Amino acid sequence: GMLESFNFEEGERILEGDIIASLNQRDALLKLKYAALELEKSKKLYELGGHDKLAYDQKKLEYESAKRDLEKTNIYAPSDGYLGSKEKHAGSFVMPQDKLGTFIDYSEVYTVFDIIEEDSPKIELGQNVEIYFDAYPGEKYDGTIDMVFPMIEGRTRTQKVKVELENEEEILKPGMFSRAIINTYEKKDA
């Protein structure tokens, strides 16, 4: 449908449940009004004995379907975050597969890095990792290995490792350069 409004600008804070953008709702509103009238008519006929329960239930389902179609004309924020970029603007015709923009959620950030093939056997899930970011020299972020990719890259002969980090202050941003130190051996009480 036609993109009627984009309610946020790039970089703006968005809260969970906010309507980020809306499509033209005219057709969906007409269908909902028609379904509401049909439901009301069917309800009265059912109460008077002119309709059976099946016909009344069918009109109820048609009303619920029209209501859901109207809800689909709004694009809601799945969580708190920010609008990163806008790919489409009000007045554009959009299809379901079109990208309208980029939604950024800083609450869950992760870093992905490569391990050379010879160090691959030393890496396992749950291992402690110290992460350092070039943007914050001297600051250390602690994490654990959440995912070890199951294959070695053919060209680089490396294996990817993913570490999720806490980001309560939202200072870590997607695309930042990071370095990691992985503890490959630990001894308790040492």
C-alpha cells in the first residue's frame, strides 16, 4: 500500500509499541465498518431467531479479520530502540518485502570475531572473554562465548565466535571495532 506517514526521524528514540510508520488505512477502515455493520445486523437476526449461530459466528470472524487487517497498516516498534535510517518516505508505494528503514535495539549487542584455525580446538561455549573497544580505550567488557560457528572459513582459515555483551548505558553501537582476549585455561583458586 501507500506509506501514509513516518512518525520518527533518523536517530530518534522509539519506545516499544510506538507506531513507527502507517500505511494508508482508508480501505481497511471501510472493510472494518462494513464488517461491524454486518456483525450488528447478524447479531439482531440471531437474537430474533432469523439467523443460526453458525452465521453469527461467521460474521464475528469476518469482523475480527477486518480488525486485524487494520492493525497491519501500522508498523509497531518491537522493543525500545532508535530509528537508524529511512529507506522510504511518505507517499511511497511499498510492498511487504520492501525495507522501510533500520530499527536499532542497543539492549542486546554482540561482537563477532575470527579465531585462527590452529586455536580453534581451544575455544568452547561459556568461555570467559575480555572485550576492548577502540572507541573506549582502557575499558574492559567481560563476556562469555555464546556461539561458535560450526565451520572454518575456506579462504581465511578462521572460525567465527560470537560474544553477547551487556549494554545498559547504550554506549556500545553496532559496527564498532573490538578486540578480544579469550582465557583458554583457568585453574580454580589460582
